[in-house]
Amino acid sequence: MADMGFVVGIVAIVFGAGLVRHYITLKHQQGGMSDDDAKRFRDLEDRVRTLEKIVTDQGYEVRRAFDELERGGDQR
């Protein structure tokens, strides 16, 4: 069951990144972005990349498995 949370997290990140990219594309087609919007987009994109690295890192999976063992066994 814990694996379902992992999958949902990845899907949410990918879906969110797609929505942001689509929004920025539409904004750009309507006359461009302001410098502030462009900076906010770059910052958001960096944050999404960082989250993707954390969630897809095998070390994350190992830490999660250890946490489950500390709580009293495999919760699957």
C-alpha cells in the first residue's frame, strides 16, 4: 500500500509540471511573460526537478523501508 503513495506522488509531480508548462506556453503565446513571471517559473521548475530527484532516488526508497521497519514491520 505504501508503494501506491510513491506512485501517486510521482504522478502528481509529473501532472503538476505539465500544467505549469502548459500555462507558461499559453502565457507566452498571449504576448510574452514578464521578467517576474519568468523568474517564478524558473524557480518552480527547479523545485519540481528537486522533488523528482528526491522521490525517484533509490535512497529515498531505502529510508522509507527502514522507517516502516522501525514502526513495527512491513506495512504492505
